[in-house]
Amino acid sequence: MLRKAALNTGIFFLYLVSLLPFWFLYGVADVIFLFLYYIIRYRRDVVWTNLKNSFPERSEAERRQIERRYYRYMADLMMETIKMITVSEQSLRKRMKPTNPELVNHYFKQGRSIIAAAGHYCNWEMAALAFGLLTTEKRIIVYKPQTNEVFNDMFNRVRARFGAILVAMRQTLRTMIAFKNELTFSVLVSDQTPNYHEINYFTNFLNQPTAVFLGIEKLAKMMDAVVLFYRIDRVKRGYYTYTLVPLIEHPKQTTDHEITEAHVHYLEKMIQENPQYWLWSHRRWKYKPEDF
């Protein structure tokens, strides 16, 4: 009971912080960067190992530069994510702009539902919030529940502020069947690490054998849905664009794992272009093929 009360107090504090203007939050982010990078050295060993294994062709100096830029951006990301609790629709539309929203109606007019892959790249939380403004048809965000129910509920309420429907991973198939006669636009994060018992496919991603979910491929084939990539690009501090990139238009005509390889390697290409914006502090490579 006391723990839940403390968590609720923490959420109320985050709400108050979210009321502060962006310029003030970025000042806080500058301090947080120094604290994370130089003082507590938050997961520096994880980040460095991931960078070293992902970019063996780059020099140590180049990897150190990516590492530092990553921590600087992570501090910004933390503050921006808190700001999403109370950000106005007007501010959100200004800071997260779609480049080709007409593509949604293009496919909907054909009677095609859409499934988009996304990554933990740039500000995925701001993009999830903006996703709710993209269309008036069913907008579904598939998420992996957090172990902390209080914070899980808070994030889901924030993500659903502008009309998106939040669906836990294990409820995805049931939800898609329920909406089978309606047009839907669903977004799934493609770089989550599957639990040990869920792993049945590895691909080469960032120079390493990597366990990946096959959910996007299975759903796309079941629904004959167009597969896109939900690409986010940072324009400058606090400002982004997102682009809907067509990957597969006829999923039932693809071979096994073709869809999975397409979205995984599109994300890989983005990371190679601007690596500082991916979530390097995540323990992405916990499992190896030889473990199975």
C-alpha cells in the first residue's frame, strides 16, 4: 500500500514537471546528461559493449563520440517524454510533423488495413502520441506491458490521449479478429527482445545474431495488411518529422521471414545513419542462437 502511494506521488510529481516549458526542461536535460554520463555512468558498460559489437569497423574515437551523443540525447528524451503527459495538441502538431499523411487514406480507400513497424529510435513516445492524430479510423498501438502496473497505466493513458487504442502484446490477435471488418492502422515496436520461450527466429542485425518477434509478419499475412515503417527523424532539439515508408504491399505473396527481414533491416539502416538516436542502453542481445 505504501509503495503504491509512493508511486502515485511520483506520478503526480512528473505531472507537475510536465507543466514546465520546453526551454526549462532542456536546461534540466543538460544537467541530467552530466549526471548520467560522468557521475553515475548509467549503463555505460552496456552501451559501450553494444556499440563495439554493432560497429566493429568504426574506430574507438568514433564509438566514443556516438556514446556521448547518445547520452546527451537520452537526457533530452527523458524530459520530452515527461512533457508528453500534458503537451497540447497544438504544440504536438508543431513538434512532430508527418511528411506524407496522405498515404494512410491512399491505402484505406483501397480497403486495406495498415501495419507499421517502429523502433526505439528518436522520440518514439512523442510519435506514439502524434499517431493518435493521424486518422479517424481505428489507431492501434501494440505495447509490451511494464512490470510496474502503476507506471504502465500512466504511460497507456498518455499514449491514448488523442484517440489511439492501446493493446497489450498478448491481446493483439484477439483485438485484430474483433476489428477484422474495420479499417485499422496498427503500430508495433519491432526491436523488442522476445522472452526466452517466445524465440523462434534469429536474424543478423547490427553485425550480431539477434532474436526478433515474428508478430508483424504473422498479422500482416493474416489480415493482408500493407506493411509500412514508421520512421522518425530529428530536425532539431524538440522537433521531429515522421514518415510512413512502404515496405510490403502484398504480404500474402511474400516468402517466410521476408517481411521480418524488411522491417528489421530498414531500422538497421536508420541506426547506421544516425546511431545516437537508438536505445543503446537496452540489453538487446541477451540471447544467442547457440542457447537454443
